[in-house]
Amino acid sequence: MEWWQIFLGVAGGLLLLWLVLIAALAWVSRGQAEKLKLIDALRLGPDVVRLTRRLAADPTVPRGVRIWLIVLLVYLLLPIDLVPDFIPVIGYADDAIIVALVLRFATRHAGADALDRHWPGTPQGLQALRSITGLT
């Protein structure tokens, strides 16, 4: 397998994961008075990656949370998945589900103040992340 095929596979997987995240956000925000804007949804993917990296590097965040965040980052970088990506829909859905579960765990155990301190995006993006993770 050529390097460019691997690169295209990883890039395609990340793009599909990002689109699943945007669809989930649109579904979550449908009942809210203030709708999530498309630009905020598009920025959410890179903002979540930066948030994950910042929380994993913060020594005030509990060690267990940091370990799970590092494991998440490593899992996302590895080409091996729990469900292979060539299986339609669920091949990429497992990545989205794992990201959502780890972020939910991390934000609930690190606390809302850690989330506020490290969030690199817009307030609307932070509100969307809070909706997904169940923080008020």
C-alpha cells in the first residue's frame, strides 16, 4: 500500500467522523432556542482535538482523565479500529461513539471549569459540546 493511499484513508475517515459529529450536533440542537450555526459546527472538530490535547496536558486534571484522553488520541491515530472502516456507516460510527464517550467521561470528571479554561473555540461551540456531554 502506498503512503498516499494511507493518507487518503486517514483523511477520509477523519472527514467522515467530523461530518457525523456535525450531524449529531444538528440533531442535539434541534430542540434548543439558539440553533448551532454551521460555521461553529465546522470548527468544532479541530476545537475538540485542541481541547483534548490541552486537557491531557493539564496537571490539574485528574490523572485517570488524562490517561483516557491520551488513549483516545492514540486510538484515533492508529490505523486499527474496533470495527473496520470499510464497513459502511458503523465503520466510522465506532470512532464517533468512542470520542463522544471519552469526552463525556473527561468533561464530567475534569469539571466544567477545566472545560471553560481550555476551550479554544466559540461560546456557541462550547455550548454544543456541553449539550453533547450532558453538562449544564
